[in-house]
Amino acid sequence: MKIDIQRAQLTDARDIAVMTGEYRAEMAALAGVSEIDFQLKEETAILDGFLDNADYAVLIARSVRGHPLGYVTLFESQPYADAAYGIIEQLYVRPFYRQRRIARRMLNEAREFASKKRWRRLLVTFPVFFSLDAARSLFEKQGFRDPGQRKQWLLI
């Protein structure tokens, strides 16, 4: 499947907000929560600020026809007396498009982004309420390792 992965712009905010709602609903269902409070207009407004901030980035995957397939969020952490590193907070691919290597391609783009930012490592955070075996497998195959804390994975 041919896809295009680009850094999201303000014009992508609504598409990302819609997928964020899907992501949260999926996570809530895994946690046994039947309803979530999600307001598309409010989420889109929040994303406008997020996308306009140079310290944050969202990479969005689209089909060749422009249909949004998934996204990955990245931001920089600058700890005291240490080199900056990147954090992947969310990686989401719409269910219909999973198992098509889209997440792997987005992770490769995230690596390139991290390299350009000169981040010494890339940390992935996981929800801690339940196990995401498919996600764990994906990150292991992409060279991330578990540093001993179940909710974080590192790529050095």
C-alpha cells in the first residue's frame, strides 16, 4: 500500500482529532470503560495549539488519495544536565489499515525526525492499565527495548 507520511500542519488538525477520538475510544474499551467524553471541536482547537508549537510534532500517514490512516505524536524532553531526547506518546493506525506496515513506516519517519532533532534516544510511553501485546511486539521488532518499566520503551 502506498502511503505518504508528513509532519502534520494546522489543516490536518480535524483529521487528527477524529483519529484521536478513535484512539481514546479503543483504549477506553480495552480498560472496560463504555463511554468517553470526547468533543471534536474542542479537541481540534487543542490540536491547533499543539501543531503550532515547534517543540511538538505529529506525523500523519495518508493514502495516496489523502485519506488519513494514522498518526504518531512526538515531543522533546530536556532533562536537567542531560541531552534532549524524544518521546512518542501516541501511535495510532486505524483498525482497517493495521497489518499493512503503516506503523512501522511511521516509526521509521519518527526515527528520522529524532535524528534531525539530534535526540540521543527515543522513548515510547504505553498506557499502564492493560497489556498491548501487538504494540509491544511491534516496538520489539523495531529495535526498541524495555528498560524495566512496563510503560516505557527506549530506542537508543
